Amino acid sequence: MAITAGMVKELRELTGAGMMDCKKALNETDGNMDEAIEYLRKKGQAKAEKKASRVAAEGMVTVAVDGDNKAAIVEVNSETDFVAQNEKFQNYVNEVAKQALVTKAADMDAFMEEAWIGDSAKTVKDALVDQIAVIGENLKIRRFEKVEATEGCVVPYIHGGGRIGVIVEAKASVVNDTVKEALKNIAMQIAALNPKYVNRDEISADYIAHEKEILLAQIMNDPKESQKPEKVINGMIEGRVNKELKEICLVDQVYVKAEDGKQTVAKYLEAVSKEVGGEVAVKRFVRFETGEGIEKVETDFAAEVAAQLQ
């Protein structure tokens, strides 16, 4: 497969690796972008995997709640930030969230075919088409998720005017203002630090094995580290895996409001539980970030105008 300059540029943006390293990785993997990222990771040349967290689409995330034990979160995309700031668009997204709160749909296709709560003669899809006509820009309901607590409560949090939305479901034997405030603090932590799991029990053995494989490949590609005894290398791998898990597991993260800069989220929740006289634990969370994983098409307006003049 012919490797183009655009492919090299894209891989460089995704990994932070050098231009020649990216070109070599693409050549070695016959242009497969995902395999090229893996190749660079194993060589220790990928500075960061940015693909999944790149935010390029516009729009809004919002949450609808029903009491203390039910909430729904939605993401609706627009073409421009101008529309995302429009009151009509924002009101529409709020209505979509209310729809998600009562939906019985298990996927987006079924959701789009449901009767619209604002007008039962229309489907959700029909209402979306109407909004596109009114706003004059292409819109898309990208995703939704419902959260219902059976042993405690749910607490929502919206950051940046709808840039990030979080719902925390907690197992709590006591539900009061102190507990809700603590869970809002946790939701803010999730918004800021983007953990992938609540705790290590949620992480598959395959994921850990894969990360160890990557780390071993990095060590063996280092002239100095590869000469160390096997026992030392294994210890290095375990240490680096543990460090990564502390970053991606919520309860292992350092609590952002910790006065000593050391208290973990787990220890913070233990302190809250002691204060209220009952267990308070995070059962699950949902975090939506507007446009994450969507790459926005970059338009060269000068080239577009020139092409029209030809």
C-alpha cells in the first residue's frame, strides 16, 4: 500500500512520534493505522494515544433526572459551535434527555423510532428532522444512556456548559446532602481526570496481559534496560502496570481536592462513609465528552474557492 504524507501526518498527530518513525511504522504495517500505533507503542516511540480522546465535533451533552435514583445522559452533535450555543438547540437537547429518561429503547435505532414525548404523532427521528429544518444545520443524536440506582442514588454533573457530562451511581445506605455533595465531588473528578474503570476488578486479564506485552517490548527495545536480569525486568513491568492502573481506576486516583495531595478517592469515600454512619461507594459511572472519538473534517476554504473558480 502506498504511504501518503497525509497518513504520516495523521499518525504523528495521533501518537506524537517523529515523522520518520511514523513513516516506518506505516510501511511495516502496510498502512494500517491501528497496527501502526501498536508498532510505535512497542518501540516506545508513541508519546500518547490520542485517537480515542480527540474532540473535534461540536454539540452538547446534558443530563435529565427523576428524583434521586434515575438519570439519563445524552450527546447531540451539531456542525458548528455557533449552533451549540444557540438557545433553541440547547432546549432541544434538554428535550432529548427527557426522552432518554423514559425510553424503553436498548439502542439508538429503536430510540429514533419511539414516539416523541413532545408530540406523540411524531417519532424521535421526525422531531430531529424538524429541528434540522428550523436550525438550518445538520444535527445528530449520537448516544444516550440511562442509569437507575437500586441501592442508593444517582448524582449528575455537567461541566463547561455541556462539554462534559457525568452520572455517578452510588451504593449508599444513607442518602442526604452530605452524601450527594461528596458524589458531586467524585463526578467532578471523573470529568477532570477521565478514569476508565471504578476499580481494578473491572479490568480484564486480557487488558493487563496486553499492556505487559507492550511494556516488555519497550524494555527489550532499550539497549540498557534489555540487559537487566529477568526478575528485575518483571519487577519493572509490574511497577509500570500498577502506575497505569492508578491513573485509569477511579478509586485509586488521588482525590483532586485532597488537602495533603495524597488521599485517594477510596480513602475520601471511606471518610464520607464514616461521617454519615453508612457505606458510600461508587457502583458505576457514565462520562460523555462532546465529540470524543469523532474527527472533524478540516476544510481548506482557499482551495475550495479556487476549485469553484476553475
